[in-house]
Amino acid sequence: MPRIDDYESEVLTAYEKGELKSVATKAELAKFKAVARATAIKDRRVNIRLSSGDLSDIQVKALEEGIPYQTLISSVLHKYVTGRLRESRTAKPSQGGTAKRRSTRRSNVPRA
């Protein structure tokens, strides 16, 4: 389990003691429950082809986030289509410096 700071520990203790009260109305709670149910329903399967390099990078990022890589892909796609994820105008280099893209072109495959 991830470590929690003092504030998080205080909130958790208060929750476990039943000291916290919801500020949401019944209508808001019903709305939140409906959205949660609709979001959780995954009734379609999609198969996509990714480069080995991209898949490897996704798997590393998912491992860093502590979630399955399929969940990360689904989350990124959901955020993009709902407008909560947009391409940055100024690309920031990764923590390790300038990102190097791996070539996905095989030398024995002719260009189109």
C-alpha cells in the first residue's frame, strides 16, 4: 500500500470514526452514481496495433502509475474524447532529458 502523509492519515482516521459527513445532496449523489455506472460499463472490445516501442513505453508508464497498461490506455482515450486531455503546444522533455523516439520502420519493409 502506498505511504500516506499526515493529512491523509488524519482524514482516514476521521472517516473510519464516522466523523465525516457528505455535503452532496441526494440528487447530486444519484447523478454521481449514474455517471460512475455509465463510466464503468465497458461493453466493447477494440484491437489496435501499436509499435513495440510505444507499447513498452505505455507499460512502463502504467507500472509507474500502479495500474494495468490496458486501463491506462482506456483512461487516456476517455480523457481525450471528453476534452480533458489535449495536446500541448510546447512539448516538455521527459525527466530523463530529450526523449528519443524509436524507429518503428523495419528495414526489410519497403516504404509506400
